[in-house]
Amino acid sequence: MQVKDLTTEELKALIRETVIETLGELLGDPDEGKEIRPEIKQQLFESRKRRAAGERGIPAEEVAKRFGLTFS
């Protein structure tokens, strides 16, 4: 079958499928299927605990200032 033989709906579906596939390739998770190191898991766990306890992290403005960046 050629593109000229497709209905409008079939062409739209083909384009949609192609765009989704391409975006998945470009924006996919490069770490998918990899294991998280135990120390990183622990850091994430501790961060979640602090956040749940109401502790806040460093404000983005402060991080930007530390690195000499402007934050708007």
C-alpha cells in the first residue's frame, strides 16, 4: 500500500504513530532497565523522608547565586 492509497484517518494515524515513536527514541530514558546503586537509593530515601517531615531544600535562587547564574 502506498501513501496515496491511505484515507485521511489512516494517514493521520500513521503520522501520529511515527511522531510518538520518534519522540520515544529522542526523549526516552537512557537509564531504563538499569539498577540504581544502593547509596543513591539511600540518598533518595533520606531526601523523601526530609521532604515528608516538612524540611525544604535549597531554594533555586540560592543555587543559581552559588553558581553565578541569574534566576528569573
